[in-house]
Amino acid sequence: MTRSYYESSARARIAGLLDEGSFHEWLPAADRLTSPHLAALEQPAAFDDGVIVGRGGIAGKQIFFAAQEGGFMGGAVGEVHGAKIVGMLERAVCDHPAAVLLLLETGGVRLQEANAGLIAVSEVMRAILSARAAGVPVIVAIGGQYGCFGGMGIASRCASAIIISEEGRLGLSGPEVIETVRGVEEYDSRDRALVWRTVGGKHRYLLGECDTIVPDSVEAFRHAITASIDNGDDWSLAALEREHQMLAERVQRFGACKDGRDIWRELGWADPDAIAMLDNDEFIAAAQGRRAKDK
Amino acid sequence: MENLKYRFDNGKPTQGVTAIVGVLGSGNLEVLVEPAALGGACEIEVKTAANGFDRIWQAVMSDFFARHRAGDIRISVNDAGATPAIVSLRLDQAIETYIAQGKIKT
């Protein structure tokens, strides 16, 4: 049986990804480490503040994980939520698990917590880099309903690798935010095709921001995560310089493009509109030599 | 936000392992079930975003206790405006998960 990653709760995703019986949660729901900010605003607060952190096994390898629950306030990062992720990453620096896995589904900072949420996100970024500097690969998975946006979109690009599904979305300002700030003429957030060719999984894979694209199933994510752990993490200065060069060339090459389709055409796709219809295997095969990384 | 408390006496002591089900999202709720030495009673605490529905909560919880008669447990609910039918289903799911996890452990 294949279980949709997109449709699953954070707890169901973790249960499906980890080796059976290996799940161990830190600060579980019963500890009631809830948000003091939401209590002050007279709002019900989730027992786990919308994120599950802990350790477990994947294909026999010990990993640490954090899984954001998009259903609770759109996976938004509050003070406690962020501190749980940071604490887990800092423990990874001490304990050296085979990898840290971040299942991100978030709109970014929890606005109710304002500055505390912003600080939390910046601490997550620093903690990701600390874990990588200590030799622990940090692998991000994106495939939930709410995508991965705001500060956590930046945090995800601090990681060693990103695995995304076609349904996954990755960006900084989300579609609704762009429309609110710049107007519907600039960006129509209800135009789903436009949204997906701006922030969707296939586009992010073609731009080289995501390393792996998988079909929407927990099992497919599990395979990709296992492979990603085996790949390790290139944290060298040369790798960083290559990345910066790629980004500089990308701006030069695509800076004038108005639409994802223009970029795809420039990448050598004769019929950009057909991309949306390709299934995952067809898409990966057709994308060989046609990603921004490939030049 | 409203904070409601219920207690039902003379339930069957019910063994299990702490369980959490559901998500605190719009129209949904999360239910935490924990073992508690309450002399066979079941205590329920509800935090809900929707004010003024205490009589409906009382009815839904009474029905739940009548169905399962589960005692020596503490149930904590965070609610974001779930309908009574959803609440009943989640409570059933929670107690079944609590009991099932207990069986795996032993």
C-alpha cells in the first residue's frame, strides 16, 4: 500500500518513514510544552506546539528528526516550536547521528509570536549550519499541503539536500503574500498553474534548488532519504563556491524571464507546457541535461 | 477560549499507553489520552476556541463515556471548532489507539 505524503499528518509521515519500533520522541505531547504567546492571546495551543522532534532509525541508520504539522497554524514557527528544532540540531552536534531529517511544512514565522518567531527561525538556520559543520548531513523533505515558505524556505536552502515532490512547494514569500503586497495583476495566487510553475516541485528541481524529486508517497520519500544519507554532505569551500557561481549564472541567464515557462524554454524544453503532464519518472528522464545546474 | 472540565465515575480501569490523535486545525481537534490513577474515573479537560457550547460538550462526553466506560484515564482536548460528530470520532480513535498501543507494549 502506498500512503500519500501530501495527505498524511506529521505523525503519520514519521511513522511511515522510520524503521518499525525505532520512534522515540523528545518533549512529547504529554509534556505539554505549549506556546505561552498563544495562551496570552486566549487561543488553544497544540500540546507539541506543531512539531515532533526525536530520534529513530531509517534503514538501520540512527537519525534525528523534526516534523512540522501543517494542520496546526499552517506549520508556522513559534518560539517553542523553533526551540524544539534547535535543541534537536544542537544535540546532533554532540551525538553525531547519521543524519538529521527535517520534514518541513510551514508558512514561516508564526505571526502571533512576532519577534520570538523570527528569532526562532534564525536560530534554526544557524543550528542547521552548526550540524553540517560538525559533519552531520541535514536532509530536508518537502511535500505537504502548505509547502515550505518564509524564513523556513531560507532555512531549507541551508541544508545539505532537499527532497521534494511535484506537489511540494518551496519559496520565500508565498503566493498569497506576493498578491497582497504587489497586487493581483502582478501575481494571481488562485492561478494554480502559475503557482506551481513558480514555486512547485518540478520548477525547483529544474532550477537546481532541490536535489531529488519523488512521487507523492511516504515510501518514495523514504527511498530518497536513504539514498541522500548515503550520499553524505559536501561541505567544502569548493562546493560553496560552485553553488555561488551557479546562482550568479542563473540570475544572469534567467533574470529577464517573466514566467517559469520562459526559464524552461531557455533550459532547452521545446514544449514547456508539457512538463506539468509528465509523471515523475518521465520528468526525471527528460530533465537530464535540462536543469540550471547542467548549464 | 473556554476551559471545560468533566468527570465520570465508575468506569472500567482501562490499560494503555499515552496516545495523541488528531490535529489542532480549523474544524478539527487533538485528543491526548493518558493513564491516571483516578479510582476508576475518567477525567476530561477541554480547551476550545468556540465559546458557549458547554452543554453540547457535556452531551458528547457523556455519550463517549457510555460507549466505552473507560476509567483510570485522563483525556485532554484542544479544539478548534470541531463539530460534535468529529469530536465523537476522534475520542473513539483516541481510546482505541491508547488501548492498542498498550497491547503492543506488553
